[in-house]
Amino acid sequence: MAGNGDSKKMAIIASKGTLDMAYAPLVIGSTAAALDTDVRIFFAFGGINILHKEKNRQIPPPAGMEMLPQLAKNINWAGIPEMLQMCRDAGVKFVACSATMQMMGYKKEDLVEGVEVADADRFIEFAQESQSSLFI
């Protein structure tokens, strides 16, 4: 194992606010956690809405993929709020970018339960220890 040898680590940055870009870090994160990986997802810019209690229920599909919500439903994929819970249950940690929250006027109470609010430097420390880092 790379790093300090204690555990596998994966750092994911979720930076976009469309449905495809919401599913991607949650599916990858929960899968990695199921494979005994310490996973942290850093939500910044448009990605912060994935954590927002109200906005995560209406994340838009990307242009040209308006059928994505129905396709996901057809194969019994959970919605974003349920995916967040699945990730939490698997041990995935959520980190909200404090600067993005300030820009958007969000408070911690606006976000789902269990979110850590931190500056980018705090997440970078974890990412530097990780065997893999993904920018989604």
C-alpha cells in the first residue's frame, strides 16, 4: 500500500451541480468504502448543492441527458438523498468547502447531517495522503 501503510485512502472532489456529476462521486465513493477504503468527498462550487437538504432533491440533468432521472429510476437507482445516506452508512465522509458555502450564502444547517465544513487546505492534507484522488 502507498502512503503510511495504515489504510487505503481516496480523495474525491465533487465540483459540478448536474445529476450525472452528483451520482459519480457518490457511486464511486460508496463502492470504494465497501472495498475498505477511507473515502472523503470535498464538495465545492456547483457540487455543494449535492449536500444541500432541499436542492439535492432537484438536481438537474445535464443538457442533452434530460432522460437521466427516468433511466436511473428504471434501473432502481436511489435518488441523491438516499445515495448520500448509503455513502454515510458505508463510512464515506463529506467535506463542504467553507469558501463555497460563504459564496453561496449557505449555513451548515442547510446541509445534510454529518457534513464537516473545512477550507481546501484541510482537504488537501488528506488528498496528499491518499492513494487516489479524483476530480469530478
